[in-house]
Amino acid sequence: MKCRTNNRMGEITIDSDVVAKLAGTAAMECFGIVGMASVSVKDGLVKLLMKDNLTHGINVTIEDDKLTIDFHVIVAYGVSIATVADNLIENVKYKVEELTGIEVNHINIYVEGVRVID
């Protein structure tokens, strides 16, 4: 899926995987996020993804030239999930809009697990 935006010089096309990578990098900067999660529908298992697989825990859709980003995350034990989610939404929305010029309409967060950090 491709995101398109126009400026005075012409049209810019950005692949949704690029947006997912930007969003994943911004999300990993947020306090309380341990990582992205991959959910096996068949087994119902949740797996923590390493940094090079961030995009597998993120789904980007485009409707009416606006982005909807779904995150499947694992959070750190002992943190306020609501605070972490608010921080993630604010940080990702700002960075994705700033870097792509495309409006982020919705950010959905699915907390798939909690992990104790050593």
C-alpha cells in the first residue's frame, strides 16, 4: 500500500512499510515499551520482535489520504499502561506527520503482553 501526498513540486509516494518503520522507531523511543509483538493467530502465541522486525507488529492503512496505525506492543511490568499509550500516541503522531507530511487519523494500541525488565 502506498501513501501519497502532494507539494508544490509534485507528488510524493511513500510505501506503507516505510511509515511502519518510522512509527516503530518512534514507538521504541517511548518509556515503558519493551518492543513490538507478533501474534500467531493459529496458536494464540505472542512473540517479542527484535528491532529489525519492528514492522511485523505494526499495521498501516490509508483511508482518504490519512493514516491509521495499529501497534501490537509489549509493555514493561509496573508502568501505567494508559500513560505509556498516551506517550506512544503523541510521539508517533508527531514524528510520522513531521517526517512524511501525511496526517495520522488514528493510532490503535493493542497491548499483547507485559514483560519484567532486568
